[in-house]
Amino acid sequence: MSVSILGTRVIRTEDPRFLTSGGVYTDDMRLPGACHVHFVRSAVAHARIRSVDVSAALEAPGVIAAFTGADLADVPLAKPPMPNMNAEMKQPLLATDTVRYVGEPLAVVVTEQRYQGEDAAELVDVDYDQLPPVVDMTVAADSGTLLFPAAGTNVVVAFGDPAALAADLFDGCEVVVSRTILNQRIAPAPMETRAAAAAWDADGKLTAWIPNQGAQGTRGALAGLLGIDQAQVRIITPDVGGAFGAKFGADPEHAVVCWVARRLGRTARWAETRNENLLGMTHGRAQVQTVTIGGSRDGKVAAYRLEIVQDSGAYPKFGAFLPMLTILMAPGPYAIGRAEAVATSVATNTTPVGAYRGAGRPEATAAIERAMDLFAAEIGADPAVVRRQNLLPPFTEPHTTAFGAVYDSGDYATALDKALAAAGYEDLRAEQAKRRADGDVVQLGIGLSCYVEITGAGAEAGGPKENATVEVHPDGSATILTGTSPHGQGHQTVWAMLASDELGIPIDKITVKWGDTDLIPEGGGTGGSRSLQQGGAAVQQASRELIGVARQRAADELEANPDDLVFDVARSAFTVAGDPDAAVPLTRLAETERLFVRAVFGAPGATFPFGAHVAVAEVDTETGKAVLRRVVTVDDAGTVINPLLAEGQRHGGIAQGVAQALLEEVVYDADGNPLTTTFADYPFVSATEVPSFELADMETPTTYNPLGAKGIGEAGTIGSTPAVQNAIIDALAYLGVRHIDMPASPQRIWQTLQSARAGGNQA
Ligand code: MCN
């Protein structure tokens, strides 16, 4: 009998290569004779372009060509990504008559060597006729300045009608608290910045190497931007150094590199600098939320309202769609009798906003978790008790919320109880009381958050799907082709575990391939923490079906009834019941005829992982400095297939979530100039800012896939941010502080302390 390796801590098979020879990223590809594309980007937030003069740049050393938006006039403008978005808000590949954010590409210089591009780009002379910039999302809808005059509005899309909000939603509530809070704009900042390389063959087929989260989606998006048929495009995904939601699809820059390669008949390449990345890669979050919560003085929440303004940046992308997910998850894990939510996505003269780890769900959790604390503070109750009192009871049959989300299974109170127990909540409160009584300069704050989120969502008819092909080779090895696209998540390890568990082929003999559209034409890529529950399930399904095909072949060979054959995983062979010597190994069955199966796994719907986080922070009441002491989390993602990898995902996500609460923020001045375009100005989190995370286990399997797995990839960013924010506010609650916007920088905390001491009412 073989023992299943599922659920065990198999170490990542990816890592020896990364740690020895290193990965091969797009910018590492050897492409002899390639020219280099360098983008000239707008220096102003909003302006008409009077002229772009590239003549001096053309004279510079090494310059092959220079192009402006006018040269790309033959490329049709792509519409916004969703049909409900204002169709006039189209983005040209290179700006033509108007620039709408600092960093918008408006010309390219193409050079023999990369360094020559930087110098030559300096010589491009752009004459701007400046327009007033729209920078503040909260006034964009009513601004007299329109980014797209033809659109007639700065509103990209509205979700729900603010005029239709119920006048009586809070009727009967003894307590109603309202607050406007910021979920600030942050930068995904993956270690590997954006890049592209492109070559066209004589038949007019494009091969593009692009770091991405799904080659098939990138192929479709790129073909759309170039106005060509996707059958003309092959995408190859080299190693990808992080993406965090921002490398889905394709950006105008990718399309321009392909256009240049076609125009010059020469391989073209581009890799952006960190400065360009912080300017030009889509940002995340960027919501202003007004939460209103009402209930009774004994702690029962009766009504909740969430009003959202979403900053879409200058051109509508996935960011404009984020409120849809925020609204879907608005009530979180709570049983709230009455709830409503509306949102408006607006265009501003800032970098476009896209998906960032969690994409819409961290924003929902932040809003409800701040609201819960505001409510608890107002009635003078322990926030843990108020949460406990309002959580949905455990359920195993799907539960439909007021916003139409169908939660597959959940046990939220157990998650909270486990987290509180692991944190030693009562002792922490006792320590807090003592420090307050002693008048300590450094006060203790304890922050909580309970969450439920959606993973593996999909709009496909019949439910989300993913494919996998599993092939056994005569030499005893196997190959898996997957439609997912790992970039740090460890699919190579886990997909091999899943196949090995069925086939009895050792993990180190299994190769996992992804990210080449000629080899794998279909696939949904990796995002929305969908991969294991759909792609992993497809690998398991293909492996099982392969055993079915092999069983028939083995039966033919043994002249036996297939039903009498037993597949012995430990030997990777079929045996006949009662005759162990008559064994037919899988490998032998692959000798005569290729032995492979392509399977498509279809899920009945999305799954809803959940959990609870406890953060403990110390805040210096003289300097405003906050230090995170502990983060204790329960993140229930159903059955865990590889705890080592799942914990790694939690660690990374928690660190990023903590960073939003404490440090990160993309800042613009009033003229729309970005002030955070280097890592000196844009602080990202490092090991020195975070404690060792304390992870408690909980597994509530889903029935939506045979693995019982839900997604874990984004849980950390969803639970940790409000827990940390709440902890900092909790530390100062005794001074009457009710809210501090993120990031809770020392300066912001210090200012809050000053106004609290001056008697300012924070509520
Ligand atoms: N896993 C498991 N058991 C579970 C759930 C997951 O063992 N019940 C394992 C999976 O096998 C996989 C990993 O955990 O190895 C994550 O799986 P899953 O939750 O399915 O998420 P995805 O693989 O689809 O990853 C997407 C998710 C997202 S949406 C973002 S954004 C994100 C993230 O993953 N970006 C990342 N993690 C990242 N990690 C790295 N290093 N870099 C990024 O850019």
C-alpha cells in the first residue's frame, strides 16, 4: 500500500534551480540582434500635446528609429475591459492628442543598446498645453474638468444608485456610527518589473515573451491591443519574478514593443526600470469608503451601508471593476439583517488602477472590520465579543448573502475562537489594562479581523474551468501541461504531488509545463487564488482518467477483465487480484502507444475561504512610532495539499497586508505629480518590520472540488491589514481615538495623538 503524500510538507522542487543557476526572466532571454525600446513618458498629469519632436533623438548615437502616437494611427483603440464601462474612455498605445497621467507613454526611441535609449529619450521635445488635473477621486465625478470630453463624465461605471439608498435602513437602531475611511493606493512592486520581447516570423506570426499570470489571457489581451487575430500570436512565459495581480493580460507597452518589432522587421525588447514600474504598472486598492453601521446597545448589528468611490486612474482597467467584488463581499462573515452598498468608479489623472493581491476583497474586509470596531467602541463593548455575537452560525450547505454571494461552507466563530486562544486574548487585554493604569509611554493595542473571501470566481458558462494534460512516458517519467501559470506559488511541486499520488511516479520524474500558448492553447492562468481548486483538481482528474485508459490497455495485455485489475500506486503498475506476479507497469503501457489524457475540471462555483487575524502592536505615545509585536492568524482554505507552500503563501500575504496598514502609499501632489517613484520614497515591507507570524491551523473542506481545497494565495492580505490598523487604533482608544487612516505612519499617529490630547473628538 502506498501512503498519500497529499497534505505533507514536500519542499519546493522549483527552488534548487532558482538558488543555483537562477531563473531565466524575460530580460535574461538571449535574443541576438534585438533592438531596445525605450519609452518617453508624460511629465505632466493632464495636457494637450501640441507636438512631439523626435528629430534630435534620431541623431543620437545608436538610435534606429523613434515613433510617436501618430505613427500608431493604424492600431484601433481598445475599449475599456468591461462592457458596462464608459466606452469613450479608450487608451491609445501611445498618447496622441492628450496625456492623462504622469508616466503615460507618448513616444518610443529604439536603439541598438539599451543605455542609448535613456540618453536619446532625453532629446525628445514634447510641447504640452497644460490642462487642470483631476487628482482627488472624491471630487472627480463633479469636476468641471473631464478627462474624456466625449464621455461627458468622469464616471467610468456606477454600481447601484446612491439616490436609491434606503432612507429607513437604520430605523430602529439604538446606535448608528458613520465614518469615511481611506483604503489607500498602493503599488504592487514585484521584484521583476515589466518586460517584453517580440519577434515576427515570415508568415506574420508574432512570438512575444512577456512575464504574465496566464499566457492565454495575455495572448487575447495583446491581440486585442494590436487589433490582430489571436491565432497570429504565440505567448511564451519565461520565469516570472512576482506579479501580485498586476501582470494579468497585457499593457500598452507590451503591444508597442510588438508593433515596433513588426515595423522594423527586427526582434525588439524592453524591460522597465524600477522608476518606470512605480510610475507605469497599475496600482491597487485606491478606494474612499463611507461605512455606516447601526444596531442595539447590547451589541447586535442590524444594518450596514457601504458607499465607495473607486479611483480608476486615467484609463479604466480592472481597477474600475474592483468595487463589484468589494460590494459582493461587503457584509463579510456577519449575519446582518439589512445591508446595502453602492460604488462609483471615477477616472482621475493618475496611473491606472488594476488588481492587487486580494483585489476588491481586502477593501471589503477593511470596511466592515473598521465598522465593527467603530460600533464596538461606540457601545463600549469588547470588539471580540461584538464580532462573536454577529458572526454567521456554522454552515455546510451553501449560504446566499444579501449581495448574491453563495458562500460554500464556513465556520467563522471557530476561526475567531482559535485565533483568540492562540493569541492569549484575555492575557493581552490584561496587559493592556495594566499599561494604561500605569500610564506607560508605550501602549499596547490589540486588533482583530474576521474575514470571508471569494476564490476561484469565474464568469464562464457552467462555472469556472481549468484543463490539464498528464502524460506518462516509457522511461518512467511524466509530463503535466497546465493552464495555470505559477509565479511564486509552487505549482510545479504541488501539481507533481497530485499526479504522483495517483500514478506512483516519483515527483522528481514529473515535469510541469505552462506558459506557451502553442503548447497549451487554453487556460485561465493564475489569479484570484483559483489555481489549486481548479488547475490542481484538473491534474488529479487527468491522472485518474489516465489510470482508466491504462487499465483498459493493461487488461488487453493480460487478457483480463479490467475490473479484476488493481492499480498498485506503490509499484506504479496494474496487478491481477490474487496474482501479484502478473504486473503491468504504467511505463510499459506507454511504450506501444502514447499514454496521455487531457481533462477539463469544472467547478460548480467559487469557494469562500475564511479566517480570523489578531494583531498586537505597541505604540509610543510620545513619538507616534508603532511596532508590530505579533500577528496570529487562522486562515481556513479547506483541505491543505502542501502545508509548507500554503504557509509560505500566508506569510507573504500577511507581510503585504501589514505593509499596507503600516507603510505603503502611492502619493500624488495636487498637480498630479507622483511623489513615490523610487524605493527611497515608496517604502515596502522587509523582515525588520514584521514579527514572526503565528499560524494556527483550521481546515473546513469544500465539496466544490474533490481535493476539498479553497484558495490561500490572497488570504494574508485580506485578514491582516484591518487587524493591524485596528491594533494601532486600539492602543490609543483610551484617549478617545476612533480612527486613523492607513498607512499608520509615525507622523499620522503623532498628529492623531496631538489632536486627541487637544480634545479633538475622533469618532
Ligand atoms: N495550496 C495548498 N492547499 C490549499 C490552497 C493552496 O496547498 N488549500 C497551495 C497551492 O498548491 C499553491 C499555493 O498554495 O501552491 C497557492 O494556491 P492558490 O491558493 O490556489 O493560489 P494561486 O496558485 O492561484 O495563486 C494566486 C495568488 C494570487 S491571486 C496572488 S495576487 C499572488 C499569490 O497567489 N501573487 C503572488 N501568491 C503569490 N506568491 C508569489 N510568490 N508571488 C506572487 O506574485
